[in-house]
Amino acid sequence: MDFNKAKTILNSSKEAVYTDKEIKEILKVLENLKIVFINNQIKSKNNEKRNHLCKSINR
């Protein structure tokens, strides 16, 4: 996500205003979560295929 867009979204609430450093840290955390999520999805898809093959062999 674009930094300026993230800044606008995060600072739209009048309760808390985030600094540029905080916004960059939030974006880094979200990027890392995205990578972990994608990797887990890929691994689970691979395991689903393998499990299906193992079930048919063991019958």
C-alpha cells in the first residue's frame, strides 16, 4: 500500500494521530503478516494434495 494512502486511512480517526515512523512500522508488520499468510496458504494447498494422494494409496 502507498504510504500516503496508509497515512490518510490511519489518521482519519481523530482519536489517535500516527507519526510517519509508526505508519512505516505498521506497514512492515502488515507486509510480514501477508508473507506468512501466503506461505501458509501455499503449504496447506500442497498438504491437501499430498493427503489426497496418500488416502487413495492407503485404501
